[in-house]
Amino acid sequence: MSATASTLLHPLAWPGRARFLGLVLLYGALVLACLASLAAAGDLSLGRNPLANLGKAIGDFAHPSFLDVWFGAEGLEFRSDDGTLLRVEDRRAVEASFLQALARATWVTFQIATLGSLLAALLALPLGLLAARNLNAPRLLAWAAKALLDTARAVHTLVFGLVLVGIVGLGPTAGILAIALHSMGTYGKLYAESIEALDMASVEAVRATGASPPQVFFNAVWPAVLPQFVGHHLYVWEFNIRDSTILGLIGAGGLGLLISEAVSLFQWSRLATILLVVIAMVVVFDALSRRIRQALS
């Protein structure tokens, strides 16, 4: 009899499998309850003419607006229903102006993500050290640090942004602080988990020499966790580049404002251009961060 078959037939395996099956059934019941509740409230509707709207959106997305810089009409006429000429527009000049605004907004978005991530990493470091169980921080401080990290991680960046826009006003500062406060929770959790995975033998060996806590940290803990910390920072930084693109929706600056304008005016071709910029930014950053992680490994 194979090892797999003997495991399946072992009586102790069945209670665990029964509990897993029960959890799966419970999850299925939860999904059905959600669907039934939405259906009863009439909130599962696809709206009017969904196929026609989808076809128009796909057609607009297939022609990103930046193509008009080269192929747009230089004398596009806008007329009223009775044929009266309202205005003549040079699509090439208009789109060139939009691309300049897009470049400025992209730089602001990158600044928000970069500075917010750095601030979060610095704020989270002492909290992560306190939350790591194997460093044996005072229980009250460890509990307070973990509670603060959990709270920061639980509140979405947009919620922080809405509050901070009301406190510090419109602009990138609110976005930087919103990114920092939310990401602080993520950094702190990753830091603590990295420290808890350490081989404590080397740490105890340094402690046995009579080293002070700062000396133990810089000689035993920091060199061992630094590559992981850098990897965590690059990952969260990349995530925040994506996250910061929507902060402009609440007045924090960057690409979010352009996204909001494009969506509200149903300018899907312009939205396609903005999304292509976001995708390119993330792909380039991912490639660079991968090379950095490989160099550190």
C-alpha cells in the first residue's frame, strides 16, 4: 500500500478532512448568501445595454488617445444637432498638451509612492522590533506595537487620505502621509516575521559576550535581516506605486485626478493611455527591483 493511500485510510486523518470539508461547505453557504442577498435587493443588474456599452468601451480602449499626437485630425469639427459649427479642434495639439499633464502627474504619483514608502519603512522599524516575539521586548510595549501595526494595516490608504486631506489640505503631502500610515502596518508585520525567522543561536552568542541591546541588534540581527528588509521595501514600494495612482481621486494629486476626469467624461481612450503609463511604470520598477533582489541574494 502506498504512503498516500495509508494516509487517507488512517483514522486520524478523517477528522481533519471533515473539518476542512465543513469549512468549504460553510464558505459555499456564505457565497450563496451574498449572491441571494444582492439578487433580492436588485443589485446584480448589468444596467441598460451592457453589450453595446462594452463594445464602445473596447473600441475606445483599442485606440489609446496618445495615438492622436501623430494620427489625430488637425481640424476636427464639432457641430450641434442642427449642423451649426461649434468649434474646430486640433487633436494633435490637444493630445500633446494632455501628455505633458500626464507626465507631470506621473512624476507626482511616483514621488508620493517613494516618499510615503520610505517614511513608512522608517516608522515601522522600531515597531517591528518591538513586535518580534523572539526579541523579548517588554510585554506592554510589544502589545502596543502590534496593536498599532494591526490598526494601520486595517485602515485603507484612501480612508487615511480622506482624513489627511481634511487636516493638511489638498496636494501630495496628504498622499505621502496616507501611504506612510497604511504601509507602516505592512512593513512592521514583515519586519517582525523576518526577525522571528532568525536563527537565535547567533543572537544569543552575541548577547553572551555582554553586548548591549543596540550592539546585539547591529551585530547579530541587522546583518541577517537586511536583505529581507530590502526585498520587503521594494515589494511594498512597488505596491504603493499602484496604490498612489488612485489617491488623486480624493485630492491628493497625481494620476488619480486624470483617471477621475477620464472616467467621469467616459473618455476611455484617455483612460487607456493613463493605464498604459501605470502598467509601464510598474513593469519597469518590477524589473529593476528583481535585479536588486538578485544582487542581494
